[in-house]
Amino acid sequence: MENNVSVIFDHEKKDRLWNMELICVENPFEILKGKTIYKINVRPTKDQLDYHYDIMKEKFPEVEIYKSGSTRMEITAKKYF
């Protein structure tokens, strides 16, 4: 991984990552340019979850944002049928 990676999150159940590389960077936008993203997990603290959820729902109406735990949000593409 590149030198600009700085671990700011430590997954509490690493055995559930299914051989996924956990990448934590301060500013992820540069490493995501040109990539297809299917899902993003965001891990705010329990106290900050509602705050970040509300802001993200307002700023990004074109994606689905779910609370999937007391310290986790999942962001995916909207499903249009």
C-alpha cells in the first residue's frame, strides 16, 4: 500500500473481513479516482453516528445510506426498478 495510508480505525472482528484489505486514510478521494465503488462503510463513533448520518443523507441524496449498527453506516448505489 502507498505511504499515505494511516490507520485510524482498527476493526474489532478482523476474522469477519473475509480476506479484505482494510484501508484507512485521512483523505480517500485521490486513491478512489477512477475506481468503481460498490459499497462504502463509514465507522463514526457511537456518539457521532446520527450527526454524520443526517449530514450525509442531506448532502448525498443520489446514494442509499443506512445505519447498520451503533457505529457503522453503509453507503451504496440507489436501486432503481
